[in-house]
Amino acid sequence: MGLLLLLFTRKQKAGKIITIVVIIFTLLSYSALSNTFLRQLEYRYPPLITTTASDFVSGEVVPQVRWIVVLGGGHISDQNIPITSQLSGASLVRLIEAIRLHNQIPGSKLIL
């Protein structure tokens, strides 16, 4: 649409804006670029609870957490496939980690 405005109308400014926005969204939708941004956020903070044997032996104190929020990552609504197949891979990994944390932190509640 932006290229059509650029080439065939006098609305050059609108055509440039639309074209630039589409190019940016296209670049951000590629997993290599989006995963780069995600890694920077994921590795910024240490894990809440680690699973190494030394942490359990040392009696690491579990922090006071009231809620565990699980962000969505996509799903498909199809009654012909199992419920676990309806979740995207990212959603399933997030849910499994949230359940693991919920089992280790007494009194916590899951928010999906």
C-alpha cells in the first residue's frame, strides 16, 4: 500500500511512513532478531529459584512471592487436537516453568 502511494499518488509522505512501518514490522517478526532482544531481557536477571543440587543442600531461602504471572505466547483453538498441542512452544515452556515455581513457593498463585 505504501509503495502504491509512493509511485502512483501525490501522497508521498503517507507512502513513506507506511512503507517504513511495514519494513520495521517485517524485520522485527523474524525470529533471529526478536530472539536477540529476548535474550537481553532474559539474561539480565538471575533465576528466581535454581535447580542445582548445591542450592538445595545449602537451604537457599525462597523469596516471598505472592503471584506468578505467565505471559501468553500464542495458541490455536482446535478441538480436534490435544490441549497441550494448542499452545505454542513458548507458551508451553512458560507454563511449565510457572508450575515448577508455584510448586516450590508456598502460598503463591498463578495468573495466566
